[in-house]
Amino acid sequence: MFGGLAFLIDGKMFVGISGAKLMARVGAARYQDALAMPHVRQMDFTGKPMNGYVYVAPAGLVEDEGLKAWVSWCVSHVAGLPAKRPG
């Protein structure tokens, strides 16, 4: 779909890797907070911004704690989503 590697929980993507960037699914409620963080920009791989998803540049992931924080944030968001319908 986006030319990268995706990680899923219960069939729902929570983070992925595209090139050297982390794709983070933060959700609509925390989207603006995520965009305000250093080294973060809107995810727009189709040319259109995707609300609730951001790219984190490698500079934002230098420390292990930074990566852990993003993964935790994204897991928390996806855990609160409704279950996917069988398909």
C-alpha cells in the first residue's frame, strides 16, 4: 500500500517504516499534538495528508526512549479502536 513495512495489532496498523521514516498512527484526537513535536510532519504518501497519521524523521528516533514513546502512543490508539470485521 505505501511501499514500506507495517506492524499490526489485531489486524490494524499502528506503526510502519517507509524509507528511513517512522509512520505513526496517532489518531485524529492526538494528530495536532504529534505534528507539534520535533522532526514530525504530516503523512502524505499519496500527495494528500492523512489525518491521524504522521511521519517521524530519523532525528526524532535517535534515542530508544523516543521510539518506545511513539510505539506506545500508537499501540494505545489502536487498542482503543473497534475490532475489525472478518473479511
